[in-house]
Amino acid sequence: MTIYVAAGGTIAAFFYPLSFDRRKHMITVQYPFVDALQTPFFEFLFLLQVMCLAPIILVLTLPFTNIYLISLMFGELVLKDLCVKLRNIRSENEETMLQEFKECIAYHQKIITLCDDLQDLLSMDGFFHVALFGMMLCMLLFFLSMIHDLRLILTILTFVSYTTYMLFTTYYYANNLATESLEVANAIYDTPWYRGNLEMRKCVITMIARCQKPLQMKAGGLYPMTMETFQAILRVSYSYFSLLQGLNQQ
């Protein structure tokens, strides 16, 4: 889905300049000794911009976003797998049960390490998303309320829709990861721990206590990437937009 959305936005950006009655580049350029709007320079420079912008959008930005989303989805998947392994502990032998449970503890520790590494890698990127997206959405909505050109309105709506969708999917899967990490505690309690020895029961208590803290991704190490945070960003953006619109009407 992300690929289709990015491809649609890229195609819209390419065809946007062609919707004008007069010639226009995607990025306005001027060159010495050359009129960029005259044939054959216009066609050549337009094709050059297409060939330069497409790799930037589809080869650099999109794979980075997809890697992040895939990592979050993988984290959710391995947590589900851990829950299945815990609920499949049904051995009547105390030592076998303890050994299987310790394997699940080691598995859980690897998942925690994965989430910590993912947090270290993408913490600052998430912070800039929180800091810039709210301000950008507010300004775009304000600009949208002041213009009447259909082409500009469609351009802004396309950009706002794409950025909102990308932020929503990121926060959605990060929220799923945190929710699934809390489900591990329920899976631990579903094990037949009452048939285990004292060491088994101590391990169960320790692991349940660890699972009370969700595996949350945090933007800049400060703001948890949950659906509540996403909704808060939208509310703040709309509040500032309403303020600017009120000041403009005065």
C-alpha cells in the first residue's frame, strides 16, 4: 500500500506542471545563456528533473520508510510467536517445562534488544516527524483556506494526504508493537506455572514484571509513538490552524 501511495504522489508531481496553459517545470530553474522554457531546452530539462527526482523519492525515501515499517511489523510478529511458544508449554516434567520457559525468556530478551536497536536507529527521525509534521500540517491547512486555484488545492491535498498517511502507518504499527508486548504477560500467566518448581515460579514472576513495561518506540526518546500521540498531533495542528484563521479574519 505504501508503494502505491508513493508512486501515485510521484506521478501526480510529474503531471502537475503539464496542467498549466503555459510551460512550467516541476522545480523552477533558470540557466545563463539558455531559456529553460524554449524547445528543446524545456523538454530536456523537464526530463532531467523527472530522472533526478524519481530516484530520490522512490529509491531513497520509500525504502527507508518501508524498512522502518517492516521492522515494526516484524517486532509485532515475533511477539505473537513468543506468545504461541509460551502457551504451548504443556510438559508434565518440571525440568522440561523450566527449560522451555527459559528458552522463551532468552527469546524475549532478543526481542527487547531488537526494539532497543530500532529505537536508537530511528529516535531522531521520529522526533523530527513530531516536531515538523504538526507545524507543516497547520501551515498547509491555513494556506489551503486562502487559495482558490484548483490545481494548487489538489496539490496541497495530495501532499497532506501522503504525509498524514505515512505518519499514521508508522504510529499504527508502533502502537501495535507496544500493545502486543503487553499481551506477553497474559501468555505467561496461561502457562501451567502452578505445576512447575520454585525456580519456574520465580522466573514467571520476574518475566511478568518485565512485561508490565511496553516495548514502546519513542520519538526523540520523549514522546511515545502511539495512536494517542498521533491524535494529539492532529488536535494541536488543528488548534493552531483555527487560531491563525481567526487572526486572519480579524
